[in-house]
Amino acid sequence: MTVGDIQAEQGSPQGSTALEKPGGPTLSAAPELTGPAGGDQLADGPFTVRQLLRLDEALRLADKQSGLTFSVYIGEFETPTREFAESLHKQIDGAERAVLIAVSPNQRRLEIVTGKDARKRISDRDAKLAGLSMAAAFAGGDLAGGVLSGIDQLASHAGRH
């Protein structure tokens, strides 16, 4: 599905968590902080420390409530982008039960990939709706809010395990 220049698709293996390395139970270790006392903005990323903590908690909660593994990748995509997102998804432990939200802000691309078991609980329609909601937040300049919204919507559609 295409939303402006942001694309959201589902229907192939999904799942991944982490900003730098997919497949972890939570976001990957944060880069060093800037500023004399650690500051609030991370040196090598689009998120503040507070936003990373919120994303980490949202991922943990989504995993716990749904029994699926939710992952987030933020960064540049190789082309073709869908195949790149699917390759990230395959790196996740238990990929068949995983959901990956992959976002490339600079390329204006969004891919949602679900594993075989996750797809039984999150329909293509549910993933597209989450993608539209995320794209709207991204268009308003809220990357962290969009990702949080997507995690919440996808976990809600997956239901409790």
C-alpha cells in the first residue's frame, strides 16, 4: 500500500526489533549521549533518550500482551526495499511469530513485515491501517509518535495470547 511516498505492506514474513540490529526483545543499545552531562538527544539517532525508553517499553508491552515479537528498524533501506525489510525480518529469532516495523525517514519508506504465525493474527487490512496512521504522524514530523502508534495498533489487532 502506498501512502504518499511512504509505503506500508504486509503479507510476507514480518518482525524485528531494534534500531541497529533486528531481532532483539527491545531496542538495541543506545549510542553515546551528547552534551556535557549526557544531554537528552542521542548523537547517532533520531530519538531522544526519553523517546527510546518509551519505544522500548512499548515493544516490551506489545511482546508480553500478544505473545509475538515486535521489532523496529530505523535506517536506510537497500533496494529493493521490500526484500531488504524481509531480509531483516528473517534475522529475528522466531521470525514466524515476529512483526517488524521498518522505517527509512530519509527515503520516506515504511515496511511492515509479519511472520507466518503473526500474519494469522494481524491481517493485511490491520497492517495497512497501522501504516496509514504511522504515515500521518511521520508527515507531521513525529517519528517516535508514529512508531509508538504503529506498535500499539498492531499489538491491539494481534490480541492477547
